[in-house]
Amino acid sequence: MSQLAIMVDLERCIGCRSCEISCKLENGAEKARNKIIRLDPREGSRLSFMFMPCMHCETPACSQACPTGAIFKRAEDGVVLIDEGKCIGCRYCSWACPYGAMGFDAERMVADKCTYCAHRLARGETPSCVSKCPGHALSFGKVDALSAQAKSEGRQILDTNAGRTNPSTFYLARLGK
Amino acid sequence: MIEMELTRRTFLKVAGASAAVAGLPLSSGAEAAPVATTFGAAGAAPVPDQVVTAGCPFCQSTCSMKVHVREGRIVNVYGNPDDPVTEGRLCPKGQASVDMLYNKYRLKSPLKRVGPRGKPESYQEISWDQALTEIADKLKAVSVKHGPEALAWWVGGRSESQARAGLTGTFQKLYGTPHREGTGPFCNLAGTTASNSILGHNNPPWTYTRDDFGGADWYMLVGANMAACKVVAFGKVNDRRVMGKAKIIAVDPRMSETAGAADLWLPIKPSTDMALALAMMHHIIEKDLHNKAFIEKKVLGFDKLKAFLAEKQYTPEWAEKVTGIPAAIIKEISEEYARTEKAVIMGNAGLSHHTNGHITHRTFHMLAAITGHYGKPSMGYGCGNTGATPMGSISVPEDRVVKPKRQRLGRSPAAWVEPMITGKPYPIKAFISTSNPLVQWGDIQRAMTALDNLDVSVYYSMFPSIETQYFDYILPVSPWAESGGVTPVSDERRNIFVPHIIQPQHQAWPERWIFIELGKKMGWGDIFKDEYKDAIVLQRAMAKKTGFSPERFLAKKDAALRGPLPKPDSPEVGTLYTEAHGVPGKKGQFPRPSGKIEIWTEVLEKMYAAQGISPLPEFYVDPEIGMKDGLPYLEYLDSDSDVGITSLMKGIVAVGNMRARRVKIKYPEKPELADFDMYLTSGRPSAAHFGDGTHWIQSLNDQAPDQFCLIHPDKAARIGVVTGDTVKVEGLKGAVLAKAWVYEGIRKDTVFVPNTYSDRQPFAQWKSLNFIVDKDKRCPVSDQINYKALVCKVTKA
């Protein structure tokens, strides 16, 4: 398997929240499946923004918590998807996700999450949010190639694996000042 | 936006940290349980059966877009990868232009007021024919009774250009009023007039491409929150910084999104930016770092400037006291700037919205001039949104043009309010408007009073904003894709052709149709021809003599043309003020009469002296700041009901025979206003908002739903306020409420309350900050209102 991922550059994100609107439009969702969280300056730090889509973890907590096996990690590219036919709407997945990335479609009573725009990937396109990002803060591709590129540029990759789920979406730390 | 989800707090701590981060302890599953987000019925956007290239209708980036259409309905918009400005990127607003079209709040039918103002139930639906017949009859009667000068038309800034700039101009010529104005006097006319006065043309030197604006080594953004206001352009500049190729300095009283990305944030005291430029020049000249060869060849008045700076002692130490920026930093950035060839300084509304807006921009132009920062790409000083380049208009026979006989009453539409009420120096009795005078103008209560004194008032727009409860006639407008036409212009002179993509909804009409039909009712059907309802036919007629033909637009992959294109075959030019190009259609590298950059000339001296000021940069601040701190400020010798003098500033700001106000710079003996302990500044709430209109689009409004008040933790603690509390912000002209947002990234003596909110918006109701803005304290040259430097008291409400 060759894991796909979004690489998020916290130094490039300018907090415009284009990603949220692009998700709503592309996925016909009332609430975006991603979100920007604003991190106000504290004790001299700078204003920063955190883009939060699904992490598409290597060992997804959502999938492990699912009693019906509705959530699966796609073999060829590691994208984590929901088989809505199997989902019974119990929401155990949203309790399990350490990143708060799992949502719920109350109308259809099924779990709902970022798919990296799987329908666009099938057409050879990148996720909608990545394609529109004015800050050039989001990159999409194979996780190994992206992290190699980041390291070659001397960028520090944040350890966000506190939940021990080995997230695929990964973050480049802000540059030291 | 303010709250952070508890469950994510631990994870998020890493984001702000730049040091190495070890494995993070997360809360246990039980504690960490997040509340499930409801996404609603989801389904991927349908695959389009048609993709149309069009332009975004919102801000001054004028982005090219790929509009996805399926079965006659717009289903999505994407960026246009063939657009060298956006490189295929789009901000929230451009995308939400879909939600702007399919929006349940749209105005659906013409309305007529039949009851008291201020109540929606006072309006009844009428037909277009009745509305336009009655409006035309009343406009004719106003002309007969009060003279054609008694009509005032505010055409706004961001509606479709053929109608907004073209057809209203034709209407004006036939009617004979001098009073037609766009948004400039509320936006960046201070920058426009400064550039006219010193470079001889309104536009900044650059284009927002990587080989020009995007390619500098050093940027100073002064009063310019580009990350929220010029999103795609800033994305590229910041990209360059992250690549290690550029330094960004942000000068702003608060840590804006832009300042959060910058290498250096200089939290300047509101209203004092001019002092920064003065001290930078003083230091550069003292260190002998000015560009003598450039000055010798291309600048007039340097010796006068040098002597003036020395005489006034505008030193970095003086500026430290005035601005709050340490002298050592001013010296350091001055030297960096003078030594860096590819260095850009950009100002925006943060400089323009002041009584010293014009002279502040002029001073920054001087700084760029004496360091030789003009003539090549990736350099220079400029201000955003300084106006379009001429696109042409439909022809009106000379004998049909009615020339106004009386003076134009100032440049700003805010100057129309007192004549509407007092009838002096002569009455304005008819008012046509779009945009949001009752959100945007200062002293809003006074503008509401003015409406009562008119014979007729007409408002045309998309949404039932506060104006639709105060004007006499309300006309529903079909925006961009329903109308087709030409986008408003970008900061860097681009317009984009928008095809007619979908049918107008409800009973709304494109502005182009409304003005043609109104023109016909006025008896001018031979000029306002029905065939011009077709955007392509009209464009061909308007651009007969210029290069903005529909064929040229449509031949481009981004459907964009960059002016000036004075002739049908004029090539598009990138950087302005180069030796090779200067400004197309104008004479000289710098199209002032001398062909040089004019810091001081005898002619300029006369123009400015007539109003009691000087082309040389004599420092003053906004009146309330001057009174509070004992700094020089303007006293006004003429009011808006006076005749004043006739402006001598032809080609800089004057439109025909135009009234100008005389002022005097007052040097106060001691500070006053001790009761008011805080400065109040303003600006855009976030990248989501652009005037009142975006508050009617839920996806955008959700991103910044409430009028907030950024307040430093020290001050918040003193008045017992925490984030989320409602605070009262009281200025000299009254008070407004806002939600407190305790924020470390703002000066301790300053609060920031954003503009664009109104108490008649659908999702949240906040009385506009502009109720407490003084419309009478304006820049003597640009006529701009001071929105951004008031004094206030803040208390828990």
C-alpha cells in the first residue's frame, strides 16, 4: 500500500478558511468535514491556524471502535472510508477518534467524515481544499514522498501521534523565530 | 472561532510551538469524548456538464474562476489554473458566490414604501414598470424644481462594471448632475489621490504575479491586512517568505492574520503611520543612504523635503514617542529598505481611513522615491484599490450632454448628507444608492435623517439590508452569473469578463437592464438601447476606442485584461512606471506635468496651500487622537453646508468644479479627553466578509458571526471582562456593543472592533460601529472619513 496524505504547513496557513467552504461545496455538506482552529497568541507566540481534516490513521481508532465493521482503511491508498450500508449510527467512532474528526449525518443517521475527496481522487484530482488553498499550505500525495520533501527543506514534522493511531495527515511546525 | 474544543486542546498545543515536541499525552477516552458534529445530508458535488470561465464578483483581487454548471444550475466554483495571479486558488468569498446566488434572503421583487421608515411592513410589492415609471417621473420633477445638481447617485464599488462605471456615467451626462460617486471615498481614494499627486497616475506599480509583486526580497505591509483582504496575493508573498526568499514586516496595532505570518510585527499607535515614514526618510538621509542618481534624474523637490525633515526634526527618536515603535527598530528597517533593491511597501485602508490618509500615502511614496524604488518589477510603494483604468463608454452626442452649473459638493458622498438636511449651500433632493450607506457611512443616524428630507430615494441591491427599510423604492438586482458583464477592477488593474451563465432569479434584473429601462423612461431610449442588455453587445459599444473588447477578453484563458489599454490594439503591460512603458496612454515615465516624481513643485504648493496644507509632509493625526495626546490635528474652517473654495486639485482629486474644505493644522497646548482612555480602531472581521452582503451568506457569516472587540488581557482584567462577555464601546458620538475577545496580540491601549455589521442582518444583529464614526472629520484632499482612529471607553455591558 502506498499511503496518501495531506501535508499541512502551519507556516503557510494564513487562516482564510477557504478549506472549510470548499469542503461544504464539494461534499454538499451543511458543515464542513474539516475545520480551521484559530490559535491566538499566548505568551509571545504568534497567531497560528490549525487545519483539521481526517487524519486517515494507520490504525484508525474509529475503525477499531466500530461494532459493525463499517469503517475500513482502503487497501491501495490507506484512505479511511465508511460503508454507509453497514453503519448503524451508534457514534462509537466519534467517541473513539482522538482528533474529533468524525462527524454525523443526523438526517441519514450515519457517521460522516473527510474522505480526502475520494470521488475526486478517483478522477485523478486532489482533495478540493488542497486545490483551492490560497496559502499554498496544503500538499497532497504519497506520505513518504511528502515527508521526504519536507525533511529535505529542513522542516520539522510535528509529532501528533499521542493517540497512538499513527495519523497520516501530518503537520510542518512553524519556523522558529 | 474563539472557543477551542476541549478535546483537542492538548493536541493543538503543538501547533503554536516551534520547539521540538515529544509524544503528547491525550486525555483518556472518556474525558476526551467529542460531541459529534452534524454534517447534514452529504453528497459529492455533481460532475459539471459545463465549465465556464468567469471572474469573482467580490474584492480587489478579481480572481478568475472556473464555474461548474450542471443542468442549468451552478454547482461549484474552482480556481483557474491558467490565471497567473491566483494560480488556481480561491478564498472563501469567491467560492461562496454560489451561495450568494442561491440564497433564500434575495430581494425578489421591486418594493415601494407606503408607511413609516424602519419597518419591513411599510413596503409593498410593485411591478418594474410602475417602479421605474414613478422613479423617472420623480427624477424629472427634481431636476425641474431644484436643478439637475440635486440628484446624487452612489454607484458603489463592487457591482458589475459595465453598468456601475459605464451606464451610470451616461445617465449622469444626460441628467446633468455632478454628484455620482463610487466607493473610493470610503475605501482607498486617499491612496488614489496620493499616487496621482506624486506619480501622475492612480495605480500601484505592480501586478500580483510572481515576477512582480510576488518576487520581492523585502515587504513592509502598513495598515494592510493582506491575509484577510488580498488573500491569494498574500498567499504567494507568504509562500516566498517560507521559502526563505523574503522578509515580511507588518505594521498594525493588532496582530492581524498578516502580522501572524510576518517576520516582524510592529504594533503602531493608530493614526501615526505617517510618522514612521517620516522618521525612515530622516534616518535614510542622515545615513546618506538615499539614491542620489535616481533623485537627480527622476525626482523633483528633494532638497525641499530634506530641509523640511531637518527643520521639523522628524527623527526616529521623535517617531518612537509618537508611534510606540522603538527608534532602534525604525533605524534598522530604514537601512534594510534603503539597501534592498527589490523592496515593496504596501499600504491599504489602514492608512486611507484617516483625516491624514492622503498625506500619509504621499509620504510613503516619497520614501520609495528617495530610495529609488520605482522603475522595475518587485519594488515601489502603492496602495490597494486605487481605481480602474478607462474602459470606454457608450457615446452621447455633445449637444445632449448637460453640464452641471453649480459646484460639486465635495468628493465624498458623506458630504451630501448635510446639504440634504440643511439645503445649504444648495439642496440635494434625490438619492439613488447601492452598497450600504446605512452600514458603511459615518454618523448613520444623520444619514437616516437625511432620507426624510428627500423627494425620492432609490436603493438597488441583492439582499434586504437595513437600507431596504429606509429608502422609498427598492429594486432587486441579479448579480454576476445571472447578469454577465465585467467584474470590478483589481488592485493591479485587471477586469474579467463574466458570461451570462444562468437566468436571473425571482423578479430580479441585472443592473444593466435596470439602468437601460430607467434611461428609456427618462426619454433617452435612443442612447439606452435595448440591444445593450446583452453584455457582449454593450461591451463592444463601450470599448470601441479602447482595448477592452469582448473578443480580447474571451481570447484569454483567464478572461482577464489588464489596463490601461488606451487603443484597440494596445498590448497589456505589467509593471508601471518603467522607463520602457511608463503608463500606457500617458506621457512620461511618471505622468506628472514634469514627467518626474513630484515631491514638491510651485504648482503643487499652490494647490495645497489654497486649503491650508502643504505638499510637504507636515505631520498631524486624527482629531480625537490629537486631542487625547496633545499631537497636531486638523481644525475645519468650512462645513459641508458651506461653499468652501473651489478645489485646485485637477487630476488629483477634483471632478470638475468641486468644493474643497479649508483646514488648519492645530498644535494643541495640552492633552484633553482624559476620560477616554483607549484608542478604537477598525477593519475587516476576517477573509469571509466584504461589506454587509457577506453577512447574508450563511457559510461566510458563520466564519465571523459577531461584532467583536479585541481587547488586551491587562485591560480586560481591569474592567472584569472575559472572552464572550458583551462590552460597551463608548466614543464621543455614542456607543455600540460587541462581544469581548481577550487577545494578547493588540496594543494595551487599543481595542479593535470590525466593520460591516448591522442590526438588520439575518444571523446576528449588531449596531454598526459606524454609528459612532464622525462623518465630518475627513481628509482635506481625498475627502475620506476617519474610521480607524477614535478614542473610547470600554466597559462590561
